[in-house]
Amino acid sequence: MQPPRSAERPVIHRYRTAAAGMHTVYLVHPGALDASVHRGLAEALPTGVGLAVLDLGGLPEYWQAALTGGRAPTTVDALASRLLTALRIAHMEGDYVLAGWSFGGVVAHAMVGLSASYRRPGRLMLLDSIAPVEAYKQDDDALEPPLLLGWFTMYLGAKRGRPLPLDAERLAGLGVDDGLKLVLEAAIAAEVLLPSTPLPGLRKLYDTYVDGLLRNNRLTNPHRPLPAPVPVVLVKAERSLIPGDRTLGWEPLAPYGLEVHSCPGDHYTMLTRPDAAAAIASLLEAA
């Protein structure tokens, strides 16, 4: 997760400006990895297509919740409204595609519903995002240590830019303390972390990571989404957060069509791998 910041950071990061007559992709990013992780996608996009990241980390009411227990004094619709206002200011002309990774997909979906008074995007693209429908909502207690430790392992490997192989079965039945000892051993062996890395330091990173997940979970649970008024494209990572689920619950929210594609990597490395960027970029060629 992001470290504490003494100054606000911008909501919009423009990584590639669209050429005349071409469209821009606006991608909602919820944090965890820095927004600059999308530079690879910008470089992989077809000639002339622009990319700007709408960074939820630029909204204090959102990012501060990951440092103060995971409770954000806001809602999904309020976050969507804030980002839509930023988009209106930044996007002066031309077509655009709205996208979102992970929880950013939930916010992007809400933005589409609020965009009628402005100009709706041609499509909504969701990158390994779980639908905010009742069947997929979970209480905090359902996010048990083995599940969270497995997700944290994927995140840690992507954050350090090295694969961190750790079989999920080895984490089964473990509590946080024993699980983090196993993660630390695997991370040192894979040269993801230095041998001198203290376990309390890893625990602090894990706690902040989990608070970020709890924040997103608590924002999603009361949210009542409406069907998207535009076609939806879902791109699942090969090692998705829910690997065996083809649509991640989006079918009832996509009455104008749901395309499902896959790309290499896991939930986090799909943002850092060149082959994943190429696969996603090919789907963003048309507005």
C-alpha cells in the first residue's frame, strides 16, 4: 500500500496524450501499486491512443483509510462523482473509454452510470475487477488469513518486481503470524526481500495492505449498482483473485453485452508484465 504522504498528489496522471481524432483511455486506479505502473500499458497502446490514470490515491478520504483502520468516510458513488468531475475538466474533446483495475473497476462502473449529464464512454473495460453484486459481497470476517496472505504474496512480488512463488496450499490453515513467517522465508529465498528484513516490518506492510482491502470491502458492501448503459469488457488475469469464475459476477450488470478475455499474470503482475500490457492494449484499440 502507499506510505503516508505529507502533500496531496494529483488525481489525474496523463501518461500519453491522444493524437487528433483518436480516443483516450481513462483508467481508475485504486492504489496498492503506484499509478506509474500503467506506463507499460501506455507504451503498448496503438499509435495515437491516449492514456490517463484517474488515481483514487489523490483523494484523501480514500487513501487515508488504509492508514487508519480501513474505514473511509465516503461512498462508491461519491468517489465516482469526484473522479467524473476531474475527467470533465481534463477531457476537452473526442471519444473516450473508461476502464478500472480491481476496486477501480467498481468505481469506473459507477462513473458510467453518472455520466449521462456529460458524455458516456464508448465502452467500460474492467481489469480483474469483482462485481459489486450481492452474491460476491463478503463480510470482513470472510476474509480469512490464508486468503489474505495469498493475495499479499502476489502483491509483494509485483511490488518488488520479482516473482514470489508460494503454493497457496502451504498457507492453508495458518494464522497471520505463522503465515507471514512462511512468506518472509519464501521472499528471502526468491530475493524479493533482503535477508535482513525484519518480521515486524513485513507485518506492518501486511496490516496496511489488509486495511486497504477492508476499506474497499466496506465501501462495496452498501453500494447498490445499476446495470451499465454501455458494453462491458472484462479482462481476467490468468491467476485472478477468483481463478475459477469466468465473469466475476458482471453478467447482470452488463445488459449491452459482456466480453470476457484473459491476459498473462496474476491480479497484480497483469499491470507490470509486457505481455499482459500488450494483450490489454489490443482490446483498447477501438473506442
